[in-house]
Amino acid sequence: MEARRRSRAVKAVQWLMCAGLAAVAVMFPGVTVHTQQPQAAGAPAPAAAPAPRPRVAPEGKPVHSVDLMTADGTAVFRGQWRNMDARIVEAPPRPNADPWKVSYDIQPKAGAAGFDDSSWQSIEAKALAERRGGGGVFMTWYRIALTIPPKIADFDTTGAVAVFHIIVDDYAEVSVNGQLPRAVGMQSGNMVVGFNLPNRVIISDAVKPGERVEIAVLGINGPISLAPLNPVFVREARVEFFK
């Protein structure tokens, strides 16, 4: 008798699953099954976590600086630059976007923390200055992971504020450990700051020796509205320390 009752319960659950229900706990005597309930058509996607608020990087003369456009500089942090061009692709539109039937996205989304760039081209530090792309609406990624050592020459890094400084011809966005700090009405060194102007981003408030930092830079040709036949390249890239 009990076996037949459980069999009927399971068959009822299977019918509910075929009907497309979700995230509902269906209870029968002696049986608990979690099924799937679809979102209502046009329902908005779950809200993304808010972005961190931007912070202003210190200016002035640093107590120490390391040039990331040299082999010696990247070796200090056991870093390896990698590069991959971004592609503009069609994607589904936002909910309730009628009459628009399509949106446009970029691939890959290489700013995410832990992004696997192992298949990307490894480039020498000096190759950051090489001209990339055929011009027009063009974007390219530069990624590097830095491990901050206890000492750089005679400089003790412990407790220092570390700042990543980069100038991309023409614009850049800079993600650090998967984060892109921004807020309405606030300047952010992580976002586009101007035409061939430096992006300056705090990568550590107080360095702990051995700290690892993932940096992803999206270089963008501009002005975007003009889509000039110009390349993208890096003018400056370094880590600065302040105490």
C-alpha cells in the first residue's frame, strides 16, 4: 500500500515537472521533491550585486615605482601579460525592450575574477606598445596577474598603498580582481577617464607580501563616434607604491 502511494506521488511530481513548474517544494506523504517554476514572460532578471564605490588613488611622487612595460618590471611580480581582441556580438534584448529585438555584447568578458586566459597569446612587456587592430570600432584585452613580493630592491612593500597606472591610446576600463568600481556622478579610475589620460587604480590599500592581484584592461579605440582607422596600444603601465 505504501509503495503504491509513493509511486502515485512520484508520477504526480513528474507531471508537474513536465508542466514546467520550478523552485516549488512539492509535498506528498513521505515524499519531498523540489521542481522548477518558470519566470513569468518578460519578468526582469535578478538584480546584479551593486558595484563597489570608486576610490581616488593617491597622486604625487611615489616612494617606489615598477615599470610593467619592461621584462624586469613584470618579473618583479612574476607576471605575464596576455592579450586577446574583443568581438562585438549580437545577444538577446533586455526584458520588455520592444520594438528592439537584439542587443550587442562583447566577447570574451575577460574582466571577471579567475577568468581563464591560459589559451591567450602571451606577449612580452615591451609588446604593450605594439599597435593592435585594424582601426574603427575596436577593443582589445590586456591581462596580467601580479604577486607582490616582500621587497623590491631595498623597498619594503609591507603596508604600502599600491596603485596600478596605465595610459591606453585611446580609452581604457580597468578591472581589479573582477571588480569595476563605479557610482553615478563619481569619478572612477577604473572607468574611461578621458582621451589618452591615465587610469589610476588602487590595487591594495595595505600590501601584504605575497598578495596576488588580477588586472584586466579593456583598451578601446576612439573617439568611438568617429571610429578612426587608428590602432590601440599602451603608452604607460606601472605599479606605484605610496607610504
